[in-house]
Amino acid sequence: MSSALINGLFVFMLAAFIGFEVIRRVSPLLHTPLMSLTNALDAIAVVGAIVLVGRHESRLSFVLGMLAIIAATSNIVGGFLITDRMLKMFHSSRPTKP
């Protein structure tokens, strides 16, 4: 294995661990702002994956790019759905006065 691949895997595993630890300790009150931030970061990931897929460097990069597009897009959609559901919890159920 090349050293670039090993370095890339190391950075990926370190980012995954740090991301998991940061997300795990977030209070429920900060969930909506955090989802907004992750949606913005996932949009950047989608653009990067589209660039990777568009290069057609190898079949592996194409497959990994498509997987990244699918994963990040599903995360964006899920984030919007969860945020919308949480914001609906703050709406008053009482009828408004005319």
C-alpha cells in the first residue's frame, strides 16, 4: 500500500473518531444549529464528490465518489427532515385569536 493511501486512511479514521466524540456530547438544545452546520458541510462534500466523479480517473474513484454523493445527499435530506420535525415541536397547538 502506498504511503498516501495509508495517510488518507489515518486522517479519515481520526476525523471519524473526533466527529463522533463531538456529536455525541451535544445537548439536545443545540441540535438544530448543529444540523444546519452539518448540512452545509455535507453540501461541500457533495460538490467535492461530483468533482471526483467527473474526473473519471479510475473506476474505484468513480464508485467511491458515487457512494459519497449518495451518503452526503441522504444526510442532507435527513438533516432537513429532522430539523423540520424538531421545529414543529415548538409551534403552539392552541388556536390563534382572531
